[in-house]
Amino acid sequence: MNRGAKREQFRASLSSQDPYHVASLLTLAPPPPKKNKSKPNDINLPQSSESSIQDSLGNEWSSVIKSWLDTQELSQAGLAVRAYESQSQLHASFNQMFGSSTGNWLVPALHAVCKSTHRLAKAADKELGGGASTDQAKLQSAVNLLQESFSRTYNDRKEYHPNSPFGPEGSKKAGVLSIVNELFVIYFSLNTLRLCKNLVRPMEAKKLHEKGTMGELVMYRYYTGRLSLFEDQYADAEQNLEYAFQNCHVNAVKNKRIMLRYLVPVKLYRGRLPSASLLQKYGLTEYGPLVDSMRKGDLRTFNDTLVRFQDKFIRQGTYLLLEKCKAICYRNLFKRIHYVVGKSQIALGHVANSFKGLGVPIDLDEIECILANLIYRGYVRGYLSHTKRVLVLSKRDPFPVSAVMAK
């Protein structure tokens, strides 16, 4: 299809105000790899005659359509950097058109533009870096375009009615949650998590994070759950990640697995040990030894598993949280020692022998430090006698479950 036919197709789609057809036209696939890398600008775009576009649609849409045609040709030619530059012009022009349009019939098209901008920015950075990691300059510049799209949707004054069809009377706020999710993806990719709060606060102020499709709600709760995890707000992290996991589509096994990579460590830290069948179902076998060792108080297996999968846990950003789970492992070990000894007073020498038997020999002073920390956190009820080197446990519920679950 030549440029003239494509231009006419776009014009007809705009005239009919079909929201999903316009969106499908503005959805661009990522550019294929260039066949001839020695010619980075191996295409000359025709100088479009824009008078026909201006006559039928006005000068504003002519800029969008010309950029759209250029972006398509550049993307199909595998010229990611030039395609992104053209897409940036398209996105900026579309933001202006969207802001001046009536109703929300262009919301699906705006979503398509935001996703295409994100996709092309990643491809452009990859091309600039020769396939290696770069400073992601194009992706950073895409943030400004998507932030403008966020403002155009968020600041619409019309009352928003969820699940209403897109049309000339609808509120542009219907598009805000999807754009927020797209920005979350970019912020996490750029490791600029501090910027997420600039989205979360206004969204929750107007309760817009509760309005949207189930897919949008699940994605929002997944990223806010991860954000809470990195801010050490584990109760909020569990609540959000649990919501995302439970409401994720039953056939989206890959997405559920990704969610569990963060939900499982949070649950472990809060004393909720997942079943072996759940870990097996989603291929998270690396957590199996951790769960078993925490349940049994097996410090050696716990430490060995952390070392074995250290690189993987660090890449996921969960290593430090899993390291904190060692406190529960200590607690359960002391609980088992208490059952074996059968007394409320336990000589620290017995404890030291247990550690030595597990292949983790430590001295009495270190044992006292561990126990003092557990008592302070409420995992163990009792007190230490330093002079006698004895742990005196409470006769009533010396290892309260509620203290672990309340974190």
C-alpha cells in the first residue's frame, strides 16, 4: 500500500471516529534488524504533499499523519533511531490533538501511541549501543512524551464513569491508568523508582487506581507491590502482589510466575510458607530448599541455597529480603531445640552444639546477639542470663506466631 492509500485509510478512520481502528493504525511493530548495518540512513523519505491532508483534516492532523507515514517506513526499513525520532514528533503532535479533542474516543489511539513510543525507544537505544547496554537516552526522552500524555488524561474535568464506551462525551480519565502502567515499566527499566510516587499520589488522591479494566488494575497493583517491597513496606507489598496474582488471567502462567518471584519472598519474610505444589507448578524450584530450611530451622541448607542462587536473587532485587528471612530460620531452630530439651531454661551450650551439628559453628556471644535480636523483635518470649549463659523462655507461648505474621 503506497503513502497515498495509507493516508486515505487514516483519513477515513478519523472521519468515522472509530476508536479501535485508529488505534490499530497507530500500533507499530518494533523494527526488524537492519540487513546492511553499514548504511544507517539507507532510505530517503518522500516529501509528502500535505495540502490534501490539510484540506480534509486540518493542519493539526497533517503533522500526525506525515509522522505516522515516515515512522512506518523507517521502522520497516530497520532504522530504529530515525523511526523513534519520527515517532517522537508523532507523539508530541498527537498529545496536542488529544488535548483539544472532544470526549475520549481517542483514548485507545493514545494508548497505542504510548506503547509504540516505548517500543521504538528501546529499539533505538539497542541500535545506538550495537545491541549492548547504553545510557538509554531515547527511553529517557520517551518519558517526557508519556508524562505529557498522562497530564492530558489526568487533568480532564469531565466526570469519569468506568466501563462506559469511548465516545464524544466520555472522560479522558479513562486512559490514565494504562499510561501510568506504561510509565511504571519505563521507570523500573531506568531504575528511577523515586518517580513512581509522582504517579501513585495523584492516582490514589482521585481513586483512579481503582477504575479501569482488570488487566490495568492487575498491572498497577503488581508494580505498586514491587515499589512497596523496595521501600520495605512488606504488608502493602503482599496485599498488592496478592491482588495481582489472584486476579491475573488463569492462562497467563508466565505473568503469574513473574509475580510470584516477588510475592514468595514477601510471604516468606512474613512467615507464610508456600506449598511445594505451588512452587513446582510455576517452576520456582529455587525457593523449595529455602521454604524447607525455614520450616525446619536448617541454617546450613538456608545459607547454601542463598549462595547458590545469589546472582539470580540479586538480579530480581529480592536477595536482601531473603537474607532477612534468616531470622525466622533462627526462630524455628530455637523452637526445635526447646522441644528437644523440654525445659523453659536452655543452656546456651546446648544451642552452640546444635549450630555446630548444622555445620555453622558460632561462639556463645554471637548466640546471645542472635537471641537478643529475636527477643527484641518479639519472635521469642523470654530473657537471657548473661552470667549463667542461659536462655529463659516464657512458659506461655514462647514462640508466638502472631509476631512473625504481623510484620
